[in-house]
Amino acid sequence: MEHDHAGQSALVHFVTEARIRIRGLRKAYGPILANDGVDLEITRGGIHAIVGENGAGKTTLVRAVYGLVEPDAGSIELDGQRVTIASPAQAIQHGIGMVHQRFQLVEPLTALENLTLGDLPHKGVFFDRPAALARARALAAELGTTMEWNRAVANLSVGARQRLEIMRLLYRKADILIFDEPTSVLTPQEADDLFRVLRRLAGQGRTIIFITHKLREVFALAEQVTVMRRGRIITTVPTKGSDPQALASLIVGEQFERPSLRGGTERGAAVIEADRLSVCDDLGALSLREATFSVHAGEIVGVAGIEGSGQRELVEALLGLRHPVGGSIRLHGQPVAGTSVWDRRKRGIAFISEDRDGEGACLPATLAENVFPLERYDPDLARGGRLRTSAIAAFARSVLTRFNVRGAAPNSPARSLSGGNLQRLVLGREIRKTPRLLLAAHPTRGVDVRGIAFIHEQLTQARADGAATLLISEELSELIELSDRLLVIFEGRIVADLPAAQATPDRLGLLMTGAA
Ligand SMILES: Nc1ncnc2c1ncn2[C@@H]1O[C@H](COP(=O)(O)OP(=O)(O)OP(=O)(O)O)[C@@H](O)[C@H]1O
Ligand SMILES: [Mg+2]
């Protein structure tokens, strides 16, 4: 009898104990307190969202839990037991897994090989492929999803890669899964699939930590949401009984009102015109087919389409990074065939790359080195082959101030910026002077609520100043709100060109999937 009783109270203790308890966690980077005494409890079996402004310390916190950041002070308890997590390998031993934005998969290997990498089922010295496949299929079934196990990862969609990352963690028995802005790389459809998977995992008793800037995701998914600001936890509230507007106000620390955007301006001359433009992707497959359109001064033209429908190749062809295989492009009425990227940039093209870390910025270089290149012929900054470093630093500082880039100085490496701050840096470099043509791919990706409002204001201000903008985004509401006209692209073809005022998310969704 007595034995039974003790067993029961141990069980009660186990169930009520927080799965994760963080106390007094502190991490400083030089003068910056990324985490300033964080106390947080996360209960077992549910989805817990973490939100907060760019640079608030969200990524630092979860990286500490995953053993990628060594805290200066504080402790972490799992089920009431204090643990030291000095590496991701130790984290996984404790059942903690993290899905990174940059996936950690080996591209030439198959999905199955990636799944089992480092922990191969074997018969004697041989890889036991049937056993591996059986375990892989069981995992996919558990997630309620499918996977092409024999395909090389390089040929999987982004959504499939992310599911594979999740399965890799489950294969290693993780029951705490951390996601840092997982939907920023997904299409809306893929995001819905991910949400289904996450709900299922939480229903099975796993604990999900989910960082996002998209407040509607918080309300669609999480039971609890924690708000961070300047390295501290401001509050944790249940999502029931709150709403996006109230949460936005908690995030910024004051009543948050979205500023109203400037209306459209007079449409000017055509800045860029594409005529039956066809472009191939990296593998030589035709990905943009005979696209004919124009973007005029003083207008924002949005491009709606499922990721991978030719948007990337379109932008690269306009910029000069990719040679079209058919058709023509005119910039200010002149054919651009044979001109370089720099020639086109000099004629007023600005570019916000969808690949912020790889193409938009150079992470090991300093902030100053990241903003300087477009101004390299300015005699105030460089003269007679000599860089005027203090003038360049002052110039960089002015960009940081104007575009509200926080958390680093002109001589800090770009990689020390939080994701959203890096996005502001790139934006600042590109639209500091009003461009004639702005090619903007996902300009608000990874940016906080206030930052999104700021970027929207900047884009509409550029339009008022006469810029022609081609805007690519997966946020249909953003496209509809900002654009004057929308091009809908499906399998590389422009299937609709309509005034934004006539568009609804539902109608766009149908057009984007070829259903209308
Ligand atoms: N490796 C590093 N070196 C120097 N500073 C860093 C480093 N990592 C983070 N920081 C700084 O710590 C602060 C918190 O950064 P963190 O990445 O945790 O923010 P975040 O809340 O994830 O922001 P975002 O929403 O933009 O991703 C920022 O000011 C950032 O500049
Ligand atoms: Mg972050």
C-alpha cells in the first residue's frame, strides 16, 4: 500500500513539474545584455510561443537551452532536475532538439541517409536499410505526413526539408522541440502543414517552443505566449483572452497603432518593361515563361505566387544576375541585354535579396563594409584609391540611425546583428537614396511588428518619391495592402495582372495554384 502511495505522489510531482525551468539566465555580448536575468517556465505537452522585438534576446535564449550559447549566469532545470547543457549533443541527450533556419542537412545524401546519419541501424557491419526504412516510415506516419526517402535532400522542397529536420530530432528521441521563426522560409501551404505537425506533436505530449514575429501564428497555434523585451521576460499570458492588437502593444511596450500608409501616387513612365521574358533555373529548366509586364514610376507592383514559381529567376534576370533565354528587358526604355549588374545599379536599381545571409549581406564583414559598396565612388568616402575610414564609419552610423538598426556599431561584424536588424541594415543600404527601381524580395521577413510598419512606410514613401517597385512576398495581406497592381504567377507564367483593389487572399490563392 505504502509503496503504491509513494508511486502516485511521484507521478503527480512529475506531471505538475515544469518541463523546462530557466532561472536568472544571463548572457552578455560585450556591452550588450542579450539575456538579462531570464526566468521562464514551460509546461510539458503544449505549444509555447516566444515573441518580442528584433534584438530582444529570443534566439539567444533558445540557443542557450540548446547548448549553443554558454550563459554567463543562471540555471536550467528539466523536470525539476538541474542540468548543464554545454553542446547540442548534450541537449539531444536531454531530449532537446532545435530546428534551425538554415537546415543542417547534407544535401547530396538521401532523406533516409540524413535521417539515420550518426545512428545507423545495422546488421553486423552493414547498414540495415530495410530496418532504417521501416523506422523512417513509422516516423512519417506518426507525424501524419509523407517523405520521399530515396530522394537526395538537394531535390526536396523547403517544407519537406523542414519536416525531415523534425523527424531527425524525433529519431533521436527529442521531446522538446525548438523552432526559431520556422515559417519565414515556408509558403503559406507549407506553414499550414507544419502547424498540423506541431499540433500533433504537442498532442502526443511533446513540448514545442516556437519563436515568431507573425502574431496570427501565435493565436493559431500556441496556448501560452511569452513576451521578451531588451533581454528580459515582460510577461507570459495565455493566448485565450488576448488578441494580436493587445499582443503587439505588449511587444512594443506602448499602445501600438499601425500608421496609416500613404495612398497611391500618379503613375509615371515605365521604368522596367519585360517582353516575353523567359529564364531558366540553375538546373537549366525553364522557370519563367514568356513574362510580359511593366513597372512604372510611382507604383508598387506585387508578385503573388507559390515559392519557386519563377519569382527568384525573374528578379535575377531584371538585375542582371541571370541571362534570359528568351525575350527582352528594357530599363528606362533602353534594352539592357549585355549590361552588367553594376551598370544597371548605376541606373537606379536597388535590390533586397530573399537570401539575406548569403547574398544580401556579408556576415563576416563589418556593418560599415556592408553599407559602403554602393557609395564607393563617393569622393567623401574614398579618394585616390584610399578609404576614408572615419568618414565611412560616420556614413554607416547615419544609416544605422535612420533605419533604426540596433545592437551593433559600424565596426562590428554583421553576424552579430539579430535577424531583423540585419534586414533593416540591408534595407537602409538599398533605399537610403530613393531608387528608380526597387526589386524587393520578402522585405519584411524576420522583422518585428514595429519594423514591418516602418518598412511599409518606407516603401510607400519611396513610391511617393517616384520609385517603381516590384514587390515579392508570401504575405498575401501585405501584397494586397501595399501594391497598386498584382501579377499572379503560376508555374512560371503570369496568369493574372489585376488591380490590387480587386484582389482578395482567397482569389489570389486560387490563381496561384492554377485553380482559377
Ligand atoms: N554572436 C553575437 N555577438 C554579438 N552580439 C550578439 C551575438 N548574438 C546576439 N547578439 C546581440 O544580442 C542581442 C539579442 O540578439 P538575439 O539574436 O537573441 O535577438 P532576437 O530576439 O532573436 O532578435 P530577432 O527577432 O531579430 O531575431 C542583439 O542585440 C544582438 O545584436
Ligand atoms: Mg532571432
